[in-house]
Amino acid sequence: MRNVVAIILGGGQGTRLHPLTKLRAKPAVPIAGKYRLIDIPISNCINSGIQKIFVLTQFNSASLNRHINLAYQFGHLSDGFVEVLAAQQTPENQDWFQGTADAVRQCLRQIEEFKVTDLLILSGDHLYRMDYHRFIDEHRESNADVTIPVIGVGEHRASSFGLLKIDKEKNVLEFSEKPKGDDLKKMRVDTTVLGLNPEQAEQQPYIASMGIYAFKRDVLLELLKRDHKKTDFGKEIIPAAIGEKIIKTYLFDDYWEDIGTIQSFYKANMDLLKYPNPAFSFHDPSAPLFTRQRFLPPTKIIDCHIESSMITEGCTLLKSHIRNSLIGIRTYINENAIIENSLIMGADFLIKDEKQQALLDNGEIPIGVGPNTVIKRAIVDKNARIGANVRIINQDDIQESEREAEGFYIRDGIVVITKNAVIKEGTVI
């Protein structure tokens, strides 16, 4: 694994995750109360023995840079690093990243310095746990120029992915990026050839790319330098290389979620609360997920009723009812609040009890959830100030709404309170 460099793509503006991406890059979006999305691929790399890691970004990267600098230091006795490469103007190119392949192409000056054998291209907005060591071993043993991890998917999800057709030796014969209609039907295959059992194959008749690629270093450099007009791996680089290069697939038969929308983000967080067998768990000592060490105090829970929830560090919960919810770091919840089926991201700094009470006594709205407030099926971003007697319940069952001036959006029926928002006392959403 010392001969592998990992390149994590930070994605574009993250419009489908807006407003969570309004003030931060997509890989910097918090997940599971204390982590960020970027922690997933970086942790997978570290657990797999890969310690040369680049993260490519261009939008709102300040908080991402700060998180990476504080979280990932390999020390003087290691040649490992996690380095952010942001889009920049150069004499050769004065444009921002135009696609996944163009992002890597524009950073080749830094990447080419490493005389490794393989380059691993990853995404910064997926939730999964993969042993890249096994993946790279199979990539090398098959003598593939390119290897694409894939999953089986059903009809309702297939058009959201790049779909493949393969032969019995797992060689890629065809690649179609997010096909629709008749083009989608043409990509339907017997996925037992992929390694799925007959029951799985019936439910998942499509082979979907995970948006992850292992390249022989020299092959990737050749493909990127050959035609600068090809800017995307899935749409252009991979399809054009079929028949010329050896392109194989690697079956990943485990939990994997593309955190591309508010709905998928909300579902991924809520799935963590299932017990005893969540679809994905952060509780795996054999492959831990790393993040920044914050040295926060234990959470204080005073006379609360809590069901099927996860509570992170540094919180203060007072006489509240919390059910099927995820409470992020440094969250302050006042008396008689009700939180159900929600994600509360918490705060960027710790709040003293006496300061909290002083603000309440002065009629001001402190960071956190106010007394007698009800929050159901919502995402509350960091540092939100929610007053007393507020009801965030989407009482009119609205599916889509943009109320930025009032501090909230509604996406797929999920209320999203924006970062630093102030929701006045008595507000009903």
C-alpha cells in the first residue's frame, strides 16, 4: 500500500445538499453527530494502510482545510499525509475543475511527484467501510489497467448511477452514465455473472459503478493527458477506454450510500439508530472511523426520557424527551423540549450553563433548543438558535420550500434549519 496514492474528490457546489453546503464543502458536512463526510474515505485509507492522500476541493473549503489539518497528522516518523489541493489558476489552465477527471488532471503536477504503481480515485461524499487493501490486491492480480468497484441495484435506483455490462471474466464491455428510458433497459443484465446469488440478482438486475476507480499510475496519466476535452471519468474517460485498456469490476457486497441529497443524508443518519443491527455502524473496533479530537466533557443528562438515540460529547440535556434522534456535539436542549426523528448537529463551541440561563432570563435566544420546543423529522444545522415554544413539525406537509430569510428550507418534506439561524419564540414551521 506504500505504492498507492489516494485522491479524494470533494465534488462540486453540492447544490442537492444545499443548504448544508451553503457555508461548507460537501466533504465537510457533519454526519453521525461528531464526524464529517471526509472522515469516511480517509479512515478507509488509513485502515487499509494507505497514507498518501490528496483531497481535491474548490468550493467553501475553509472549514474542510481546518478539519483535516487538526485531525490528520501522521508525525515525523511517517511519510504519510492528508493534503488539500484546491482549484487554482496556473499558466496551463485558468479554469475551475470542470469534472472529476479534470480535477485530477489539474493537480497532476503534485501527483506526478510520487512514483507509485497505482492511483486510487475516491469520492468524498459516500458512507461505507471498505478494505482498499483487498481491492488493490485484486486490481493488481488481474493485471487490470482500471478496476471499478460496483454494486447490484434495483430498477428504482438504477438511473442514478453509471451502469456497466461485463463478461464472465468481469471485463467491462459497456459503460453508460445515468441512462434513462430505453437506454436504461438495455443495461439490464443477469447479475449472477457479477457474483450475486440468484435471489439478489432478481432484485438487483443492474451493475452500478460506485464512482471509485483504481488505475495503474501510467495508464491514468496517459488517459488524462491524451484529450483535455474529456473532463469526467464516468461520462467520458472510462467509456472511451473500453476495448483499449483492461477494465475490470470489483464486487462490493456491503452497505454503501451516496450522500448526494438531503433525503439520502437524513436517511443515512437515521439508519445509524437502528438496533441491534444497523445497516452501517460506527462501532467497529477492527476498522475505526477517525475524526478530530476535541477533548470535550461528558454529556450531562438531567431527568430526560431518551429512546433509540445517539448522544455525542459535550451536550447538556435538561428534562427533555428525545426519541429516535441523533444529538451532535455541544448541543444544549432546554427543559420540556421534544425531539423526534431528527438530527441536531450541535455547536462549534461549548456553552456554560450560567451563560445559557442568563440569555434566557434576558429574553435572548441562546444557541441550542429552547424550552417547550417540539422538533420532528428535521435537520438542525450547527449554531442554530431556536427559541422557546417553537414547533418545527412541517404541519402543512410541504415537500419543497426555500425560506432562507426565515432560517429554514424544506427538502423532500424534511425541515432543514440553516447554520447560525435564529428561530424566534413561538414560531411554527
